Amino acid sequence: MATKSFTTDMKFSRKSVTNLLSALENNKKPNINKSIKASNVSDISEIRSMFSKKGNK
């Protein structure tokens, strides 16, 4: 089963070849910025409440 992935024949149509060529010619860098809201936690009681079980507050 593992060698099947190496021996699979790929079939291309005109549309898939055109899309492949346009993807290879595209030299723009992807936008990988994610906006994540974060805040610093320095109070020990806040840290304990984040990691404690709900019933043990």
C-alpha cells in the first residue's frame, strides 16, 4: 500500500496544466499574518484560575 502512492500515474487536462503553470509563475508571497488578541497575565491568582478545574476555584 505504501508504494502505491509512488507509482500512481498523474493525468493532466488542459485546464489543470494551465492552472499549474499560473501557480508556478505566481511569485507573490502569501499573507500569513494572523491577528490574535493577547494580553500579559502576571497575577498568580489569574494564572491559577486559568489552569484550575471549574469546581476547584
